[in-house]
Amino acid sequence: MTKDALGIVAVACVLLACVAFGSGYIGSLVVWMAIAAVTAASLRFVLLIGELNFASAAFFGIGAYCTGYIANTVELPFVVTLALSSLLALAVSIVFGGITLKVKGPYFLLIGFAFTEALRILYTRTDALGGNSGLVGIFPPAWLEPYYQYFATVLCFALVLVLLAIERSHLGKIFVAIRDNENVVRSVGNRVFFTKVVCFAIASAVAGLAGSLHAFANNVISPLDFGFMLSTFALAYLKVGGEDSPLGPVVGAVLLVGIASYAQSLGGSEHILYGLAIVLSVLFMPKGLMGLAGPRHAGKGGR
């Protein structure tokens, strides 16, 4: 097991211990941290091909709303609900990526931003999805509810480890090569556009599953939960933790979600906190907290 993987497992163990020995609120906070970590990790995964994916919030929302709709209309097994939510995000991402990944850089980012906001507006105007009020009564099964915080935390960190394994694989090396120079990758016979869509689809499926876990954890969802600010939060986790290291999004998420929870108790606004975190990180820690650990973390991913 690599040092990055060991670090991710270590953070997971600490958070699970907090669930075991903390209060009910601490358990909820840990789940929010774990979901934030996997969301930021999915954002970082698309950075492997050199694109900043602001549509990650859209696929997170697709997973959450799929779960909420199933919970309110039909009775399906819990695992099936999770799988369908992730698969729906995957299917939509293949279509979206197949159309939009023909453009790059700020154009791709803006399309993702517009797509996220379009879906949010669609939720507000769809009665079957609760309109502006959203959906309520999204509960995990009774047999799992006492252990849901453990389950969600373990699954989130398992997803982070899966993304890390793919990044370290031959496919992951192709992703990074595309980011560095896609013409070279194309010259040796690799299908660059298809590979980009694969990377985007994997990240979106993970984001959709994270959204499903979020719906079960909060029991209530609304359109405002899935606007572009969700992607901004994920970007803040990534920038503060360090996008060059797979451990960066985990560290950034745990730190910022914890600070935001404290700021709310003081009546502060976490939106200002995240914006300030991005600015300070870019100015004083361009490689994030993990960049302070040494040069071994440089050049491992991100941009």
C-alpha cells in the first residue's frame, strides 16, 4: 500500500473513531466530511486530463434526486437505490461528456457551470421532484440506520481509494499524459476523446454515489443544495489540501468542513470562508497543505 493510500486510511480510521466516541452531531459532521472528501476527489480526478469540472455538482445532485425520488415513490432495496443513482449519473455524464469534452479549458468550465444551474432550475420547476421545497423523508433502511454513519464514511473513503487505484493504473497514466500533451498520446494510437469521456464518466459516477449518500444522510434535499457553490466548495477543499496529492482533497475537506461547522456556531458564513481559503491558498500555499510536506507530492496529479 502506498503512502497516500495509508494516509487516506489513517484519516478514515480517525474519523470512524470520532463517530464511535463522539456525539450524534459529531457523527453527522464526520459523514459530511467524508462526502465532501469524495466529492473533492472526483473533482480532482477530472483534473488528471487537465479539465476543471464544475459540473460535478450537477452529477452529485442527479444522484441525490434519484435517491430521493425512489425513496418517495417506490420501494427498492437500499443497495439497488445507491447503484441506480450512480448509474444515472454515469449515463448522463457519458452523453454530457461526449458533447462537451470537444472543448477545453474555460469553455468546458463554463458549460459545466451552466449545466449545473440549468439542472437546479429544472428541479425547482418539477413537481415530481418537490419543486422549490425539495424532497423529504429520505431515510436509510431501519436495519442500517443505527450504523449509517459508519457505512457512509467507509464507503466514501473506499471510493477515494478506488479513484487513487485508477490514477496509479495504466489508464491513469494515460489520463495524465493527455493532460501533458494529448497529441503525443494520439500519435501512439490511443483514442484521446474516448479516454477523456471515460475519465469524466468515472468521476461523475462517484459524484452521483456521493450525492445518494448525502440524501440518505440529510433525509431532506432541495435545489439550493446542488448549485454551482457545491463545486466551489469542492474546489476550496482541493486547493487548501493540495491538488497534486491524492490525500489533498481529503485533508482539505476535513479541515474546511470542520472550520465551517465552527464558523456556523458563531453565526459566520461558510461561503466567505471558502472564498477566503481559496485566495489565501493560491497566494501563500500554491500546492496546498500537502505541498508543505515536501517535493514528493509535486507533479502527482492536478494541474
